[in-house]
Amino acid sequence: MPATPAKRAEGRTGGRSDPRGVPAPRPASGSGRAPGHRSSPAGAGRDELIELVTLRALGYSYRVWGFGEGLALVGILRAAQRLDRPQWIEAVADLVAPTLPRGASTLDHLISVEALTELARVRPGLPVQGAIDRFRTAVRSAPHPVRGEPQVHRPDLPLLGTTIWVDCLHTDGPGLPADEAAPLVEEVSAVLQDETGLFSSGYDVVRRNLAGRYRVTGQSRRSARLGTTMSTSDPGRASGSNRVQSGISCPYA
């Protein structure tokens, strides 16, 4: 069974990833810094804040995968490297490893390729490629109910099957190669974002009406990175980079 949120936050992940068990986190101050980390009053305060935020993130009841979870897990992995907390990496591995052998699912579009890629980098040996392939298959095969309108991820939902959500971009963009991600993000942004740069929460591709105006999501780094690969020749439209920098993820599973 996966470790409870409390055990993850305490660094006790149940030992699936490490049969000897995982040590409790060390204090943020002192010798627990990653090698080469420079200590300063400002840096120490920042690291203490990172530790507190990470412990709170570890205490969340993850579904793996649910909306926004990939961003949190990437943050935990980055914090683990900065503060030299290998037990946090094991905690993420404990959460993710049981999901890797799963078969195809209607929820595969929620898989965070960014989180899987980062986890595989810091915790080699986990077979993440199958899950990455499932995500890409789900996104690439998503239907277009209306010609010329964006694809939808959940056509099986009775009331929301023709709706796209601003949230889906936090997985769709970073999870695909740049040459596929850029046109997908541009297509969705064209209907969700207005001339001010703000995004609506959703858009029904059949009724062609917006929902939840306006929703401003975080200026996520992964969206900004993708935005640097995009541009537009139409000066009347927001540029691709501006579109994508408003961040994005799907709220319905």
C-alpha cells in the first residue's frame, strides 16, 4: 500500500522503493545542504521555506494522476536535490512506481511526463517510458468533435464531453515534443485567451461558448519554456509565448 501523507512527510515511505526504509528528513539548516550549496542568511531562509512547502506538499493525498499533481511532484524532486533529501525522492518514487505498469485508461491525458522524466533522472531504473507513451497516445488520439475546433480529452463525459479546459495545457504542452506541443497549445489558446492575455476556464467546441471567465493560472516555468518555441505573424494576436505563459491543467477526471 502507498505510504500515508503523514508518513511521506516524515520521510517514512513504507519501503517499497527502499526495503531498508527511508530516513526521516534532516533539519533544513546545518550540514544537510546539497554539496556545493552556499550558505547565507538569505539562502538559509529560502531553504527553510522550501523545506516547509515541500513537507506540506508531501502531506497531500495524491491520486497519481490528478490535476496539478505533476507540478507538485517536480517541485518535491527539485527541493530534494537542493536540500540533499534523498528520502523525498524515494517518497515520490513510492507514489509513482505502482502506477507505471497500468494499462490504457481514459485518465492517461493526466499523466505528467515532466514529473516522470525528472524522477527517472534522479532515480534511475524506474520504467517510466510506458507511462509516457500512454500519455502521448492519449493526447495524439484525442478526437476533434468539430472540424477546425480543438480536440477534447474526455468525449465520454455526458455533460462535459465537448469541453476543453485551460488546465490541460500544463500536461499537454510539456508532455509532447516541441513540434507537436506548439500547434496544440496555440490551437487551444486561440479560443481560451483574449486580447488582454487572460484565459477563460473552459470552452465548449460544439456550442462555441466560454466558461469561467476569467481564470488566471500561475506563470509556470514549463509553459514559459514551451512558449519560447512559439511565435505568431499576426500582430493582433497575443504571441505564442505570451499565451502559454499563463500556465494551464484539466479539472475533470
